[in-house]
Amino acid sequence: MRKILPEMVSAGVIRISGFFKKLCLPVIRRSDMDSLEADIAETLSLLEAIFPPSFFDIMVHLMVHLPAQCTTVCVMAIICY
């Protein structure tokens, strides 16, 4: 993918895939979720400089909220068990 896409685009896609890889780990730390939230905001800002505004619909924006939701669900799962 690095050879096919321009450098800025491939870097953004690689960062997004790393975001989802870390988000889907079996053990999740709250500090990791805080850093993921900051990282995905930075990644989306980089992609906003490349892609037109029509690319950024509500589904792309939801990535910003996933780490907070994951933390909430994990805390609720610990309390329930």
C-alpha cells in the first residue's frame, strides 16, 4: 500500500489501522484509551488536509468517540461481573 498510495494518504491509513488494532486488543488500559483518543484526532486532522470535506461524514467522526465508549463499556463489564 505504501508504494501505491501517496505518502500522506498511506500514513493516514496505516495510523487508522493501528488505531483499530489497539482498540481491539483483549486487554485495554484506560491510559491507552486516552492516548488513542488524542492520536485519532490528530490522524483525522492530517487526513482533513488531504481529502475533501465530503469524505468526513458522521461515520468517520465516530472514531473520535470510540475510545471513550470502550472505556465506559469496559468499566460497566467489570462492575457487572
